[in-house]
Amino acid sequence: MEGKANLEAAIEQLQIVEKQMRLAGDVAGTKKAVTEILQLCFEAKDWKTLNDQITLLSKKRGQLKQAVTAMVQQAMQYIDETLDLDTRIELIKTLNSVSAGKIYVEIERARLIRKLAKIKEEQGLIAEAADLMQEVAVETFGAMAKTEKIAFILEQVRLCLDRQDYVRAQILSRKISPRVFDADTSKEKKKPKEVDNVVEAAPADIPSLLELKRIYYELMIRYYSHDDDYLEICRCYKAIYEIPPVKENPAQWIPVLRKICWYLVLSPHDPMQSSLLNSTLKDKNLSEIPNFKLLLKQLVTMEVIQWTSLWNAFMNEFENEKNLLGGSLGDKAAEDLKQRIIEHNILVVSKYYSRITVKRIAELLCLSIQEAEKHLSDMVVSKALVAKIDRPMGIVSFQVAKDSNDILNSWAMNLEKLLDLVEKSCHQIHKETMVHKAALKNCCILLAHAVPLAGPKWALFVAVEGNLISALLKILRLTMYETAGCRSHSGDLLLSGSRGVSICPFGFDIDL
């Protein structure tokens, strides 16, 4: 009793000092007074008085924001020093009520709610813990560190998954962009912004950005496993595989790469699946697990795969990976694997046949006619394949029906190619015409300036210029009269002979 009386007396004295400092606007003095009051209560282990003083001091008229912030931050240090769980919960609730609605202590309130949610989860009250975490929208907190924001949102997603609230888990997960994990921290260190001085440092227990990336994709794997979305699960494992600490440690990347291969095989055929399949096959690390490399090669090769031989070869591997595929998902995954092999075989058949009987397809797929029709129909409905089944005739046609727009576009492209070809041909003809005209002109000039031989004799003229014409006119045999010769008429070069004179279409004529 005496100790409590002394505590109350000391608190009264400090309250007088706090009032004087608060009214005077002394920030440092007010902060020191309120923290001293809390320290006295903590040292006396009087938790009830501590809660009362926190509430009382926060409600003082004109209380300074800095004093409230210092008081909440100091009281948070006492949470782990409480004697029992009830006292701890009571202190957290008191601090929550004080910090509610105050933007200058929003980060402290978020941390308090996270601690309270952890206590509720340990008590088995997962729904209450999830509801508590969803009350805080940390994405709007400008002063909170990026890693702490991500960790808080991931905790919200995890609790929603634990309570099987998958819709809300998806909504919360979209608050995190995957690109935030690929940010280059070196640039931020080189060029610090002024806003960085306002952002508080993350607590020591917050994981690094790469660890948060792995946690994020592991949670997304849990979400996509609920919907059996194998392709998205594969992409998540692919992102985990690309994390540097994982890729540098064979003990970590080998199990992840095995999962990537399995989920690639289980994924339905589409362009994204084909792209991932080819990129995974190019991975050099795949040579460390040759069985899976062989499995992926069989899917890439356009050949029919026998289900029985494939299952006998990989059954042991599949059984070993059942825990990776998620317990109860194991049996369903085996059925889905068979479904994917059948789909692969149907696609192979469609590549080699334009028309085939249903009976023959059933023989190739090792199925009954009814099962073959069912799988064909499912693939057509999912738009993975274009086919028509003539059931009375028992014939399947894989010919793609051409759209009228596609036909017109193809015709227009062919016409454009034809016109381009005609234009190029005309250009080449004109070019050759000009070349031959120039060569003939050179030959005629040589003939005009040559010295004619008198009498009915043979004359020899050798052309030294031109290509084709000069080659043809290397040796010319001309029958000349004694008085014959080269002369000009109307601007054209003429050569008179026994047969008269004519003008060639190029402007020159040699009449032999």
C-alpha cells in the first residue's frame, strides 16, 4: 500500500509538470514528463495504473502529437515484459484505442494489431485474427517501409487462406505487384529521395525482399492449388526458381525444378504452356534430372505417347512427388496426367490427318470409341482444337473452316504480290532495253567512223564497246559497192547496201 501511495504521489507531481509543459508548448518537456509517468508504472509493475495513465494522458486537452507518439512507442516496449497473456492483451487493446484514428501513430497501430492477431491465432481463433488484420490498410501508409508493408499484406493473405476465404485472399494479393520484388535496390542507395527520410526503418524481424518474394509465391501456390490451376502454380514455382539464393543452391533448386516439370506436364495445352515447356527444356540444370528431361521431350515431340508405358516409367517418380502435389490432390493429379497425355495424342493426330475415322483414333489412343468422342468434344469446347465429327459416317474432320474475311485478305495479299512482280518485270525489261539501245548505238558509231573497203570485198570491224551487241557484232560481213559508204540522213546513221536503207526502231538500222 505504501508503494502504491508513493507511486500515485509521484504521478501527481509529474502530471503537474506535464500540464505546465503542455500549456507552454514545450515538446521536449512534455515528452519527458509522459514517458517518466509510464516508466514509474512499469517499474512498479502496476499494469492497471499504466493502462489508465495511457488513456488519461492521451485525452488531455491540447495534448501534443509528439507526446502521444512517444508515449505509445514506449508502452509498446512493455508488451513483451508483461506477466501473463491477459495483461498483454489488455495493454495492446489500450494502445489500440489510443492510436485509433490518429494518422501520426498509424504505423504503431498496425504493429499492435499484428501482435494481437498473432495471439488470437495461437489461441486457435483464426477468423478473429483475420478480421483484425483486415481492419488496417497498410498500402496507404506513406511512412511505413516497403518491406514491412509487403510482410503485413502477406500476413493478411495467409490468414485468409487459413480460414479458406479464397476470394478475399485473391483481392488482398492483388495489392502486391510482382514487379516490386524485382526492384533494383542499388539505384535507391545511389540516389536517395527526400521522402526516404520520412520513411521509418523496418523492424529487425521483417524478412528481406527476396525472402518476401518466396513467401508471396508460396502463398499464391496455395491459392491456385485450390482451383487446380496447374499452369499458374508452375509459373509461381518458376519465379521461386529464379530467386538468386535458390538458384545458387542445388539442394533448393532441384526440388523446385522437379515441381516445375510436373506442373508443366499437368497443365492444359496452350501457348503459355508451350512457351514455358520450351524454355524449361533449354535449362542446363535439367540435365541433373534426366528422367524429367525425357518426360518433357516426349511432350514436345509430335508423336503418339502410349499411356501405359509412360505410367510404368514414371509411376515411382510420381508417387515420390505426391507430397509436392498436395496430399489429396495426388489422386486427381494422376487422372489429370492421363487426360493431358490423351490431349497430346489427339493434337498429334490432328497434325498428321485432315480426315480420320473415330475407330482409328480410338485405336491410336488406346480408348473406346465413346471415350475418344468425349475427349474430342471436350477439346473442341475448350477451343484447344478445331474438329467436326460426322457421327453417322464415323469420320472426324480436322480441317479448319476458313472465314470469308480471311479468304479476302489472302486474295488481296496474293494480288498485291502479283502486281509487285509485274512492276519488277517491267522495270527489268525497261532496263534491258536501255542497255541494248546504248550498246547498239556504240556499235553503229564504230561502223560509221570505220574506213570502208572498196569493191565487193569482205570488211572486218571489231567492236570494242558494249556487252551483248558488241559480242554479236565482233565479226560483221558487209557486201559493199565501190561507191557505197556511211552517210547521215535525217539525223540517223545509215549504212547503204545492195538491199536499200531502213531505219531501226532504236534509231539505227543496219540492212545487210
